[in-house]
Amino acid sequence: MKYTCALFDLDGTLLDTEPLYAAINQEFINLYGDGKNYDWETRKQVMGKSAEYANPIIIQTHHISKTKEEMVKFKKERLAQLCEEVKPFPKALEILKFLKQKGLKVAIATSSAKTIFETKMKKNQELLQYVDVVVCGDDSSVHHSKPAPDIFIRAAELCGEKDMSKTIVFEDAINGVEAGLASGALTIAIPDIHIKDDPLFNRVPIILESLKEFKPEMIGLEGEI
């Protein structure tokens, strides 16, 4: 199989943002909710989802006295203050560059709203030089959030590919991996240690502990990264 495009999730896949998001959510819970630990049971439910779907889950679980809109505002402000801490994972830049050099189209398909995406990328512009397409969670053409496959199908279309079997999805979250599988793409998962035992990953053909484990031959390419 000759693949034509690679579709990357952003948070937890290319950028090491999940610990930062967890800290911001915990801060919000401590200020306006029950103060209980933002544990992995809740994190598994919301990772990969857009704020529209994720925030109500956190609000309900932790009995938060603020609206989802107020939570979005809080998180935007805190992220803007802390965005300099956001860095790419090791090998992320090298993999994007390698895939571009091999002739693949490269897309980022993130559940983040466009304004949040732009905030996170302020200090990570080097990644974008190898990216052809960006689709954000608030794009009007994305009707359903992950775990629905809409965002990956849209990203592939913008890359000029309608046959999802010719695409590759890189994902870390359960919702995102489920979306990748549902889209028909070859799905490569890089799950956090806290979720890697989920039965979903039994259906994933390639599982990595980190991007550093990725090898070109996994997708039928030659060369070194």
C-alpha cells in the first residue's frame, strides 16, 4: 500500500500538552468544583474531544459552579499564560520532515478550537513548515467531534485524498484512536501508560511507546529519520 497523507492529532501526539491541560483543569476544579483529583477515569473520557463535549463532562463530574463557556474562557487565559511551556515531543519535527520529503501530504487534525491551536503554536512554528493542512475542532465542516471520524476524513479531503485506506492517522487518545479506526485509516497509536490497557488498543495495528519508536518501514517507506 502506498500512503498519500499522514494525519496527526496535536495534543499528546505532536505536542506535550496533556500534563498542562490536566493541571489547568485541576486548578479550575479546585477553584470552582469539588476539589477532588482530576483522575484518569475522567481524563480518558475527555482526551481527544473538543471543549464543547469535554468541558460538560468535567463540570458534571466535579460539580463545578461555572458554565462551559466560563470554563473555556478560564482555560484560554491560563493557556495563553503558560503556552511557552508547550514543546513538541522528541522526533515529532523529524517525522514530519521525513514524511514531507517522501512526498506525503501532512495534516494536523486537532479537536482544539482555532484560537487555542494558534496559541499553542506560537512557540512551535517550526512544526508548521512541514504541514500542508490544519483542521480544528470548530471548523464548520466538522460536524461531529472525535470519536467520530469526521475531522480525519475532512483533513484527508483537503490533502486531496478521498480513499481513507491510503491515509495514516497518528493518535494518542482513546477518542482519537477510535476516530482513526472508524475513518478507515491505518491508525498508529501512542497511548499514555495510564490508558494503554484499554481494550480498544487490541484493534490497533501499530502501537508505539513514543514517537521515537516510529520506523519508516512500518508504513512501507525506506530511509532513516
